[in-house]
Amino acid sequence: MGKPKFANPRDANEQALLAVALALGGQWLEAPPLDGWIWWRGVWLPVEIKRPEREGMAHEYTPAQKRFLSWCRLRNARWLIWRNEDDVIRDLGGRRSA
């Protein structure tokens, strides 16, 4: 039996990026319209996780995601896009070990 049509396909890099976020002290909640929300230093921030090779493609974001990001822009609300570990470290104030 296949996945239900409403299942949210997850990007292959998601688990690795979430592992970094959790190691830096974040708490994760999976919720649409983006991939989820990270609780970080007393604030919930929406997060979309994308595969780096799809950056800039026309179909990179769903219509619902585009509407949500537009809503955020109009209200100067912050959101995060993570493609690699450096993005997570940048957004959550970590430092890459040597």
C-alpha cells in the first residue's frame, strides 16, 4: 500500500539538519504550510527545509508555501530556509567545529 495522497514528502537532508538544530538546543514541531517550526530562545520560527540542488527552481515552493512566505514578508515576520548544516548553524547561533 502506497503513501496517502496527503502525505508530506520529506527532503532527504531533513533528518541531518534537524539533528544539528536539536544539538544546538532547538525543539522541533512538524507543521504545515512549511516543514515545521523550531522553538529557539523563547520564539517559534517557521522553517522550510530544501535540498540545495533545487534552489531557484520554479516548482521549489508549493502555492501554500508561497502564500505563507508572502504573508510573512508583508508583516516583517521572520522565517528560516535550511538547505545545509551551515544554514542551521547560522540561524541558531552555533559555531562549526574545526
